[in-house]
Amino acid sequence: MSYTHKPTVIESIAEKLHLIPDLHKENGRDGARRAAEEGSEISCPPPSQWDNWVEYDSKSWPERKASEYMLVPTACFNCEAGCGLLAYVDKESMKIRKLVGNPYHPASRGRNCAKGPATLNQIEDSDRVLYPMKRTGKRGEGKWARVTWDSVLDDIAGRMRKAIMEGRNNEISYHVGRPGHDGFMEWILRAWNVDGHNSHTNVCSSGARFGYAIWEGFDRPSPDHANAKFILLVSAHLESGHYFNPHSQRIIEARMKGAKLAVLDPRLSNTASMSDYWMPSYPGSEPAILLAMAKVIIDEGIYNRAYMENWVNWQAYLQTEYPGTPVTFENFIDALKKEYSEYTPEYASRESGVDAAAIVEVARKIGEAGTQFSTHVWRSASSGNLGGWAVSRTLHFLNVLTGSVGTPGGTSPSAWNKFKPTVHAEPKPQTYWNTLQLPDEYPLAHFEMSFLLPHFLKEGRGKLDVYFTRGYSSGNCRVFQ
């Protein structure tokens, strides 16, 4: 429907003084003009104008000061979600004026949390390290001197070369907060014959990772929330915006299409407050609830037989655990009923504090969703409890029972179809095993035991000559000591 706006006196004066565009020319009086063509993004200029975009400076009022920008697509690195950003670069000063969400980014789609635009504060931070610095005094004195890149590289590379030549390969360690280099750093370390990869993952997400890894090799889930009919989150506050911004968008989209959301979380988080089923379980009791749900699905026959017959090694299970029993799928289901007989909803309720009726209702909703059942767990329940790996292990069991693995609306392995570049040569594996990173006492550790490294060094179990890290200060410069 067309709408013709009659300008006010103030609007007319502002248009005549060219303080605002003339919105009421004769060729526009037949209706309000659209800000953009139907179906196009309107939160930023179209890509065809990114090389030459003009905006007026709001701070120069009342002067009409135009600035010419080029818009450069980039990514936020304030968490590993890596949401898309557009940097507005002033073509005269070549400085970034602002950072906004990139609506053409396939994951974040221009909807960023506050950390993305705030990246500008890091670039302009007065404490930002712009060049290499070397400590000149005692630790803690705060005495530093600027040095050249050549001296830095010669110093560190020389110490590393000397250690390798002398057979002290285990005295070199590389630390990264979150490995995001798709195996490239492992490639480098193998070429050096150094077993020195270290990260904080063991105190972060390795509990959840291990539960997924022993299911399918890949150690992270990739749920398709947008197309799910039922979503189950375990202590995963996905709608907080941190880390899982793209997930939270898809959860809301699914909810708008009628999907139901269940949250297992001791606290009433923002995510839990928006759920259809909030189950405040005692910390560490989540596997009992998940196994009780599995029992309901198995007992009531609402599992996905076609998927399980084709993708579960039920024949080997029967032959190993029940030798002499005819190897039929029906006998496998009977064996599962026996295996999980103790995990009743009532048992789970006693363990967790969650009402048994709620456990049964959610289990049935999961069965009804079938292949459109998405799940997620990260940290908290898995990292904060002894045996936390069982949380992701039992959660993914529900995906297996419903056949919602690698399906639209289901949960996929994290990187099974991810593009990963190949390199021209593959170095041989290291001939060293660094027990400072992976000690003999913990043979099943899924990642390096980084939190023990300082204690091992203090105990004299080994020593480090070179310890270097990957990090960013918005200038790709680091301090080294």
C-alpha cells in the first residue's frame, strides 16, 4: 500500500538548507521510497560500492563533512566464532574508522555481538604493542627496550637451532590458546622434529571433545539448529552471544518455525529462560538423565531402526558381549534394554533432581523429532566434573538412536566436510615424545596437560629453552622475554 508523507515545516526548511536530502521531490510523491531493493541486505552498502563509499561525519555537525571509504571484509578474532566484519577504511588517512557486521558473511550474517565493533578499541589502544620488545630488567620491573625483527628472529631461531642440534628437542614448546591453523603448526613441528605443541584445551573443552571423539573421530559437534524440530542443550548458553553467535541465530529461527528447546543447566541462563523445557540438574548428573532418555527411546521403540542397522556395529557387539546369541537386530535391541535397564527416569530423577515425568516427556519429543534433533554441549558440564566426557558421550548417543547424525536439522561431526588445504610435502612424525606436554601418568589425555607444565618444571622433570606463543595484538607483534 502506498503512503504519501506530508513534510513538516522543519523538514521543508532542512531540505531547502540541504541539511537533509530532499525526500519530497515530485518524482517521489507517489509513495515512500524503499531503502533497498526487495530481498537485498540493507545494513550496509552493496558490494559494488565497497571500493568507493561516501558517508557524512556525524561529529562534524553542523558542517557537512563527507568522507570517502573503502569497505574491507575481515573477521572478528575476539572469540573463535570468527564472525564477519566490514572495516570502514578512510581512503585519505588509511585508518579504520569503524567496524560493523558483514551481512554477506554466511555464519554471522551481519549480526555481531558487541565485541566485534569494539575491536576498534584494540587497534587504537595506547598499550598496543606495535613492535618487538625485549625485557632489559628483572621480571616484573617493567623494563623493556625496542628491538628489531631481525634481532628477534635471529635470537629465537638461533636458540631453537642450537637446542635441536644438541638433541634438546623437548626443550622447545609452542603454546596456542585455541588451535585454529588446521594442522599447519603440527606440520611445522614435525619438520623440526619437535613434540612441543601445547594449548589450554585440556582445561577448557577436551572433556566434551573426548566424548565425541570416541564416537566418530571428530571431537566437536556441528548442529543444524535452524532446521531442527527439537533442540537439546547441555549447559551450553548459546544465546548469550559469546562464542556461539551463529548458533544462537539459528536457534531463534528454529523456534520461530515451531521447534522446541530443552536446556539441561543448573542455572536459569538467558538460554534456559527461553526454553520450553528447563531441567535444572545437579552438576555432574547429566549422563544419568541422558541415559534415562535413551532408555525411554529404546523401550518405546521410537528409535531410528534404519539408521542403527546400517551405521551401528551391533553385530560385533552381540558377538562380543553375547556369544552364541543369534545375531539379529531384534536381539541387539533386547540387549540394549538389558544394558540400560537400571537407568530409569526415576533413578535419573533421584540423581539429578529433575522430575521423572519431564525426562520422559523430553525423551518422547526427541523420538518424535527423529532426524531433526540437534544437540550441543561445551565446557561446564563436561569440563567441570570428574568423568565429564560421559556427558557428550551420552548426549550423542541420543543422536545415534534417532539417526540425527549428518542430517538436515541434526548434528554433524564438526569438520567432516570442511575444506582443508593440502601441503606439498608431509614431514615424518617426530622421533621425540615430550612427557612435559603429555605425561606418562595420563595416557588417555585427549590434549596436552598444559596446566601441569609449570609444576613439572618446578619439580625438575624437565626444562624449557624456548617457549613461544601465537597471539595477536592487532598489529601481529608480540613481546618476548
